[in-house]
Amino acid sequence: MKLISKQLALAAAALGTTVLAGCASLNAGPSAQADLKPTLGNAANGWARFEQRDGKVLVTAEVRGLKPNAEHGFHVHEKGDCSAPDATSAGGHFNPGVKPHAHYSEGASHAGDMPNLKADANGVAKFSYTSQTLSAASGVGNSVVGRAVVVHRDPDDYKTQPAGNSGPRIACGVIAAN
């Protein structure tokens, strides 16, 4: 009897795991990521991930080496090139719709406009944001793949053109498909 009970328990556990895995994969789509490296003279570093889910993109990130208790502009930039010491090689904000720089929640804003990073007392920012303007799929006009994600020294004011007066670039990472 104990053997049958154990077999039933194992079968139920296996079935539950299969059902949960199946549900998770229903919403799964393309994904991409970037390793953020500091620009010359800076210490900020970390990672950013872009995951396609139900027609939107979940952007998650963790950045360290930031000014404690400060906000920092955080954007997708047009070129996947972080080779310049100050990351200016990444170009301007990703803007396939040719819209003005604005608050990310406004319809008329750059696709690459996102909320500011908020560093804690240890200079670490953990970030999660769902974008309706970006894609993690390769080969589409609003794709982040092959672009760069950039951390700025100062907060984005969401109004100054063309980039929100967010100051120099302190970290940059090229976004690659997973």
C-alpha cells in the first residue's frame, strides 16, 4: 500500500510540474539581454533583460556602482555600439517612431524612453518595467536586439529635448538575442 501511495504522490508531483511548465511557456516569447559595463572613469555595471510577453516587453535590470539614493536615466539607445570611452557611440535614444522625448507613459515618446533607475543606499538599483513600445524579437522595427541600453549619471526630466537632460553615460551594454 505504501508503494502505491508513493507512486501516486510522485505521479501527481510530475503532473503538477508539467502543467506549471506548460502554463509558463504559453506566455514565453523572444528574449534578449545586455551586460552593462562602466564607461571610462565610472563604476556602474550590471545587466538588463528584455522578455516578450503577451505583446509587451518586460524589462528587468540590476545595476551596481551607482550614486547611493539617487535616480539615473535609463534608456535604450539606437546603436549597439559601446566602444567609445563615454559610450557616445551608442547614438541617441532609440526612436523608430520619430517622436519627441517625453515621459515613457505618454504615447508620443521615444520607444527607448523608460523610467529612471532608483539606487538604494548601497548604490544598487533593481528595475522592472513593462514596455508597450519595444520588442525583443529580432528583425522588427521596434526591436531592442542589436541596440544598446545606457545608464546616465543624472535623472531623466522627461521633457528636455532630445534626451531628458540626464547627463553623461556611466554604463553601456549591447543588447543581444538569447
